Amino acid sequence: MSAAMLYADFIEMRWGMTYSAFLAEAWPMAKRHWNEVGTFRDVLRLDPDHDRYRALERDGRLHILSARSDQFLVGYLFLLTLPHPRDRQARVARDDLFYVDPAYRKFRLGPAMIKSALSYAEGRADIIMLSEKARRTLARGPHGGTYLKQYGFEPMETVWGKVLRNPHAEDGS
């Protein structure tokens, strides 16, 4: 039996988790996610703008995919659907948060969630953009490519970051 078939036997994926339900259930997982791959962890805190997420949800722009094994949350994907800033008639879907518990990665749950996001975005957006952490891409070398290519994605741009100041330096933390 292939790994792709294995996850289907015991992992259920479903769109429609609310942000409040996510916070109530997934906060410990979100902390693990932040500690594993959060950007600029040396200067930023895990302190989400809950009001902004709730407003996105209220406006029908925040869509949450949950993945469960035996009713326990083992992965999530936040997909934002927004008007494209340079074309008022176009809508873009972008991932915001995407995490799979390390114990479930061997079952290819991440790729299954990407396929679900592609299907879900159809009819809701004209373009879908998913992110890949730079360290994953760089670890494969200049010709290693990206796992998103297999789903028809093309690299669009490289985002570089630099800390200009620590927003928490003045409060002593």
C-alpha cells in the first residue's frame, strides 16, 4: 500500500473550521509551528492579530482546512482569498499558515492538503500562490527545485527579509 493511500485510511480533511475553533483547539500546535519555522523568532513574538483574522473570516476571506486523525488535529492550512491589488476584477488565494504535525508528514499529508487547497480555490480565485520556506528551497541547491512544481506552480519571486529594529527592545523582553 502506498503512503498516499495510507493517509486516506485514517486522516480526515475538511474545510470550514472557524478561527475561534482553531484558537481553542490548535493553540499548542500553533506554538510548535512557530517554534519550528517561524520567521524572525529572535525579534518577533507569537502574538497574532485575532481581530484581523476574525474580520477576514467575517468577510468570507479566511478559509481553514483541518486535518484530523482519530478526531485529533494533526494539520491545518489557512487560505486567504483577496482581491488582487493590481487587477480589481481578479481574485488571488494565498496561504497564510500551513502546518502538519511532524509525526504525520511521512504519510504525505502536506501534498494532500495542497491538492485540497487547489480544488478549494477553484471558483473562489483566479490565481493561487503558495509559499515555501527559503531554507527548504536552499537545502536542495540551485537546481533542486521545489515540491510545488509537481502541482503546476512556477517560482514567482524571492522574498528577502532584514530586521530593521526589534519591536520589543524597549519593553525589556
